[in-house]
Amino acid sequence: MGVVGRPRGFRVQVPAPFEYERARSVDDAIALLERYGSEARLVAGGHSLLPMMKLRLARPETLIDINDLADLDYIKLDGDEIVLGAMSRHASVLDSSVLAEHYRIFAEAERVIADPLVRNRGTIGGSLCQADPSEDLSAVFSALRGRAVIRSSAGTRSVDLRDFHVGPYETVVGDAEILVEVRIPIRARTGSAYQKVERRAGDWSIAAAGTFVQLTSTDHPDTAVIEDVGIGLTAVGAEHFTCVEAEELLRGGPATGAQVAAAAAVCAEACNPSADQRGPEDYKRHLVGVLVGRALTRSIARAKGEAS
């Protein structure tokens, strides 16, 4: 006899059996990772890992719950850097006055990540470590060229965020290591922006671009030169979520529309999108050019104080 209200042939998607542990501290989480080995996984928000487990795409033998690690939930200034704890929720990033003051790119990216339920529970550490090729914050952090701080029982190490992802769903974090924080340098005379195209609100990107532009100091904004720049791309097969060639083209040159257009064209050519249900390759390349151009233009305007 079938279950009442369930169509005949309906199959419930449930994860494979697993052990469950709840970590009390970072050291405890590392000790549990060492005890259970390479088939253990950390879980915080769980909005990426748990659906994969239900589909049996991920089959960890042990889940280590790190929701009690409140000491990794912070966004603060530390000298000339902004430091974000790995347990900072997306909602905290969206609401942070520190990030809003220095990098508008964070709020613009967070507003188009999923929905309030996911943003209230999901963490930046989980997003980065999931290493989804279409993940928004990976493009943001790649554009800003921050550093990831990774901890193990042997101590801590720092990794450039552009070297953090080694492939789809793969990072440099080892089996008995945990990402504890991300550090972003503060830059003067800087503007930043995020642009995304999605099929519906909160969906994964068809294509997205995030940028920052730092201008040289001058009394005449129209003659400013691009001192530094960062470009982040997601969902389009960009190596390390960025386009170094376009950054090199812009750096040291004038902050003009012609330069922006040239850099956007380089990004469209350099990315490596895949045709799928979200669109063909040529459409995605076109989107990359448009979105990079828009993000750079807005970043420059903000660096000049001409846009909010």
C-alpha cells in the first residue's frame, strides 16, 4: 500500500547514511576532521551541500556541524584590511556598514544571491569552499584580490583568493583544514560594482561580473589614471574567476569609455562559457562584454564620486 497523498512511483530523495558531530570550537572542528578523515565534511548553512547529498552527488561519511563557532562570525577593520570571519552570514555581509563604506560590490552581489532564507543561514566560508563555478562571492573576492586564512592543527596559512579554487567544487583547503577568515585590502579612491543576469530572481547566474577601480589622486577627475583594477567573472568558465588580460590593459591607462570597451571585449573573448539550458556560448560571451562594461563604468563613476 502506498503512502497517502504520494503518487505511485514517487521516490523520496534522501541522503546516504552519515555520522553527525557538532563542533564546539575551531580546534574541536579540526580535531574532528582529523579523526574522521577525508570523507568528513563541515556544514554550516548547508544550502549547497545538503541538496547534493539528497541527490547522492555528495556522500560524506560524517557531517561536522560548525554553527556553534560564533567566534568566526565577524566583519571588522584590521589596520588597512577588512576582515570577514568564515561564519559571517550573507545577510550580515549585505547589511555591513564597513563593507558599504569601502566596497559597494558586496551589497550589490548579495542582493542577487538566492533569497532571504538562504542569505540568513548561508555563510561566506561555505560559499567559497563549495567552489561552485557559478557562485557570486567567488567572483567578488577574486576581483578584490583578497587572501584566505586557512587553519589546521599545525597552524595557519594564507592563500591568495585567486589561487583558492583549483577547479569546479575543488579548493586548496586540505582534509583536516578549515577556512577561518578572508582579508580584503582597503584602497583609497576606489569604486566597485556588481552586475548579474539571471533567468529568475535568486537563480544562479547566466553571467555576472564584479569590478573595482582605483584612480590616481588628481584635482581633475577627468584626467585620472587607473592605478589599480580588479575584474571578477562567474558562470562563464573564467580561469580563477577573473580576466587578468583585461586588468593589465586597464592598469596605468586613462579611465575612459574607450578603454572600458576594449577591456570588456577582452573579457568576452577570454572567458570559456559552456552552452546549456541558460543559453549558448555566443550569448554568454555577449553578456560578459556588456556586464563588464557596465560594472567598470559604474566603478569609475563611484571612484570619481559621481555616482552613489
